[in-house]
Amino acid sequence: GKDGKSILDRMNSYGQCEGETGEYLGYGYIEGAALVARMAIDEGVAGKEGRKYIFDKDLLVVGVACGPHKTYRIMCAVDFVHSYKENPDIR
């Protein structure tokens, strides 16, 4: 992130991650279904990161956050992890 935090830093500030993690960033999507379709298809994307994460049988938990972006209007971060225990004290 622009604050220098990693995916694990961000996830662990709300709970505890265990196992493999991954992150996919989508730009300009207003509807979640369109972003998920883009991840599954990943046409023209080097490394096929979206496809790798969405079909990984070991990544069992997903979290999504979307917000404004200067250039693309909207940006969504889709974070994947094998297991996650939410901190009940944070709401």
C-alpha cells in the first residue's frame, strides 16, 4: 500500500493469517461479478495472477475492499489466504 504496509500487515491488523496468501488488484470495475470474471479469464495478463489465486484450492478465505482511484475511478483489492481468524475486538 501507499503507507508501506504489506498484504500481511494489512490482514494481520484485523486478525491472524495462516498459510499461503495472495492479492489481486482490479481497476475500474464497478460490479464485483465483472471483476471476478476478469480474474478467471485473465486474458493478456502476464503471470495470470487472478486465475492463479481464484482457482487455488489452498486459498480458502477471501476479502475484498474497493475505493476511489485517481486514474481508474475505482480500485478493488482482493486478498486471499488459506485461513484467517478475525480479531473479535476490532469492529
